[in-house]
Amino acid sequence: MEQRRRQAAEELLKHSLFGFQVHDAAVAERLRDLQELLLATCGERDQVALLSESVREIEEQLRSRSERFLLEPLRRFEQEMELLLDVGSGDEAPGPDEDEDLLDDGLLTDDDQMMNEGLLSPEDEEVLCGVCCAPDSLENDPIVICEVCGVAVHQTCYRLAAVPDGDWYCHPCRQYLDAQDIEKNLIPTHELECEACCSKAGAMAPTIDGGWVHVACSMFLPELYLQDKHASRFQGPLDDLQVVCGVDKLKQRRRLRCCFCKKSKCVLGACAQCAVGKCVVAYHALCALRNGIKLRYMEDQVCTSLVLRKFWIYVLMCSHVFMTGPIWQRVP
């Protein structure tokens, strides 16, 4: 049992929580203490309780300091800690028959049963925007869900002029449905690959050459910019939308290593990078958003009279609040 707990602890030491650049000395020290506590308590029965207490103390400390961006990674660490160390304790999980008894007694819900069977994850309990990963659906910025693939997006994040009264389809699914009768071999939307990060599925926008890019990637990577379809050489059937340009300029970014997944996507997935001084932190846009990094964007009013208009993305990362770079949008 102790060996399993030590293996679980060593796995937790690789968590992204410990991979950030932390400039606050007190916070950095508490994180080091947490790492030491992980290994020091491997043989103790109350290991989870001791670690949970340390996590709560760190959480209280973070709320009053500049490293608030660590709150979400800390929450995820605690969830993984409880899962891994409970498994490492050697306690047997309830078998299928026990699950059925609990379901019959009303102690286990249908959703609980689906989670146990891997058909439903805890994240399914709330709908997250596929662009910004925030769950808030506001009256003036609602979240809409694609009827085909189920991707959810804010109206503003997906740049929708209006929310339809009936069914809504994301750009890839709309193209898929429009062309289905003509091209039977069209790639299903869940198999589409982002030309920037090389991950499949998600909230995507078309590229100028007929490919697809995650909207989030187009917002984080400064080489990418938007262009109205009628002003471009867009090779696709969709109307009334903008296309993403600049994918061919991402070669250097494909060599960067993401600080979250620790991968460069086989030297293919393009990473954004901190723009503050000589900070070398790099990350895939979706990896950052899924680990709790928040973004907000606004129009730069100074440039509205020019042919080009730019949007700035503010991101909280590695203790820096910085601008990843401009997204250029051609004004009609």
C-alpha cells in the first residue's frame, strides 16, 4: 500500500501546479512545503487530510496575493490528489452489483452511474464555452450549443451577430450538413484537426485555405488574424463569416514546449508565449484555458478609423498580466 501511495505521490509531483514561475517568495515556499509533504506522509493513514489542510492554507494565502491565477490549478491538484491517493490506499471500489444496489436504494443517481461507467464526467454538470472555457451564460451574451456536435460557445466568443430562435450549428457542422448530399466522404466534424494546435474537435473557424482553426488559437497566436470572406480567397461554401489567415507563419511556434502538457505536439502544435520581458513560458491555447487561465478582449478604439482594427487579449499567466498580441480584423 505504501508503495502505491509513493507512486501516486510521485505522479502528483509532476502536476502543472508546480510548473509555474512564482515570484512571491512566501507562496513559492508553501508550494515547496506541499511537495515535501506529499512524500513525507506516504506511510501515514491521514495523508489526504494533512495534504488537504495544506492546500486550504495555500488557497487562503493566494486569495490575498498576486498569484491568484494558481487557484484553479490548485483546485485541480486537490481533486487529482484525492482520487490518486484514495486509489493508492488499497481500498476496494464498489463492484457492479454494489452499484446496482445503491441505484435501487436511491443512493446512487443515474448520473453517478454514468460517471462510474465513464459515460459522463463531472465537467458535464455545467456547460463551458468552447472558446473561453467560462460557464457563464449571460442575458446579453448567451451560450449556444451546436445541435450536431454539442460544442458550446458564447455569442461574442464565436462572433455571432445574433442567436437563432431555432437550432444552431457551428461552422464545421453547418458546412458538413450543407455538403453532405454532395460529398459523402466529408470528414465528420469531431475528426477535424486544428491547423494551429493539431488537436481535434472543439469550437473552430475556417481558414483561408479551407482548413480549420480553433477560435481560441486564433485569439492567442499573434500571427493569426481574421479577414472577411468576401475580401479573401476563401475556399469553402460558408457565407457571412470571417476566415483565419496566417497559419503558414506558425513554424517557429511549433517548436515551443507547452508548460501544461509538457509537449510540443510532436513539433506540430503551435504555442503562444508570454510577452513580458524575457519570460519563456509557452503554452497551447486550449491547455491554458483548461487549466483555469482566463482571458478577456476589447476593441482598441484608437484604431477604428484605420483600415485595420485590432483586438488585444489579456491573459493572466506566470504571474504576469500581459497582452499576447493583436488580432487583426479587416473593417468592411
